[in-house]
Amino acid sequence: MHQTNKPTIGITCGDLNGIGIELIIKVFSDNRILEQCTPVIFASNKVINFYRKTLPEFNFNWQNIRDLSRLNAKQVNIYNCWEEDVVITPGQLTETGGKYAVKSLLAAAHSLKQNEIDGLVTAPIHKKNVQSPEFNYAGHTPFFKNFFGASEVVMLLFANQFRVALVTEHVPVNEVTANISKEIILRKLNILNESLKKDFGIDKPKIAVLGLNPHAGDEGLIGKEEETFIKPAIKEAKQNNLIITGPFSADGFFARQFHKRFDAVLAMYHDQGLIPFKALASGEGVNYTAGLPVVRTSPDHGTAFDIAGKGKADESSFHTAIFECIDIINNRKQFEDNHKNPLKKITSIILANQEDERIEEN
């Protein structure tokens, strides 16, 4: 890890024909972000130049590097993962777009594993055109789980204090039940609980668990999954001193704004959690892989081929993903420091309580 207060953040380019590089140019054309981190873009000069010409109003400057030990902390660094010319066709799903997205991702992941960068933000890839013998994954999350040898990870989307985690990720709806068990839910809850403490600085996380079926099964009348493995998992988690509540009926839970009472919500499947999240998070959501030994975030949207190359992409989620990556790195460092020095943690809690009292008085 780098010893300065300013972390080195790697950025993948995503699908060459998507909006990833446009987002990179828009975000890093504002030099103020260089006060917070040293960015390393894993791509190529030629690809960056192609998109820079389509965005003349943005003043984007960089330096080329071939050696990650020679970073310029005051500038955007482009690490060339390839030298050859590549055909770019914005908005098109092509084999080339996926092939070079994987080149960028693999180079960045190796650098992250070698501690050459402190965290990674991934631009969107398309699950169809990245498939190859070297990348046989349904998305970023299972790739990182395997690459870093994690026994389990959790896909967690968040916007400010609103956090939604998933038990199953990119799984067909008719296979969801087969991918859920009491043991899996428990593992996900433990990782989520630990991440909320370590990565988000929450001492005693409160987690809500959603049911799988309508009305959370209505005591077994609408499906048996709540009775057979969701409730037993919640019961065991409570016995292990986790603060867990549920299972809740998903529709009523979000309609009544219950998510505001909890530090995170564990949904059983993709759309159950992400439809309400994306509807309520207003465009600035971040995708985080909890349970890894490293920090990886991404924006909560896809390649957006329909607007690629048109200068229309909204960079707010990408911008937030970068700052959240920095925050999580700092939170982890604080967590480790507190565990090495318990007195320091007690002092920080006292100071935080005094600050809360001061705000209430005013």
C-alpha cells in the first residue's frame, strides 16, 4: 500500500464502445479530484484520444506511464495495457469492445493484487461480449471473488446511508430458490455485518432481511422458503449477536420507507433489491463488492450503448464511486488502527458523542 494520505486509485475503461471512457474524461477533467487521489487509468492513449475528440469542452490532460512505481501524483496517469490500434464503434456490441475491456480489467486486478494501487473503480462491461477462456464470469463480482480467492462475497449497492445487498446476483429467476439456503444467507449476513463495521464505520450495524415470496410467505401459505431457511438463518444470526430483523415483505418494506431505519437491507434476488434501490437512490448509487481483501467499487449502471459516443452520459454515479472507494480505504485504515490501539477508538467515540451533543444544542 502507498504510505501517503492520498490513495492511488485504479480505473478500468470498461467496454470500449460503452460510456466508460466518456465518464473518465468528464470526471478527471476537474483537477480538484487530484487533491483526493492519484488516478491510474488502465487503457491506451489511442482510445482515450478517440473519445477526447468527441468531448472538446472538457480539458482532460494526462501523462503516460509504463511503470506503476513512477506515478505522477499531480496528474492523471494512463497505463497503456495495449499498444495496437483498436477499432472503436460507440454504441455497438462487438467482440473487440469486450476483449479490450477484459485486458484493462486483468491488468488493473493484477496491480491491485500486487498493492501497486490502493483501490479500484471499474467502468461497466457487457456480460455477453467479455466471455472467453480467460474470462468466464457473469460479471465483475464473481470474477473478483475468484481472482482474490474469497470464500464468499456480497454484491452491495449503496447511496449515502441507503444500502441494499443481495443473496443471489445474476441468476435466472427460476434458479433463485436453488441458490438460497440457510447457510448461504448466514454467510452473506456475516460478510455484510463485517463490511458495515470495517468499510462503513458502523459499530453496531442494523440489518433488515427481506422474504423471498409475496408477503414474506404469509406464514407458509405462499411458499415455504421463509419457514425453512430464511427465518432459521435470522434466528442463528441473532444468536451470534448480529442485529437482524425480518423477514419483511419486500413491497411493504420499501413503500413504508422502512429501509431508512436500517444500515443495510439483504434482498434475496437481484430485482427484488435493485428495482427499489435504483428508483429511490436518484442516480448516484455505487456498486461495492463486500468480503474482498481489497476495495473495489463501480457505478450502478451499465454500458449504456444507446447514448455511447454522444456526450450525454451522466458521470455522477462514476464520480461517487471514486469518492466512495477513497472513503472505504480510509475507513478500513481507521478500523485497523482502532483495533491495534483500542484507546484511540474510545477517544474517537467520545469525540463523536461530544460533537453530536454540540449539534443538538445548536
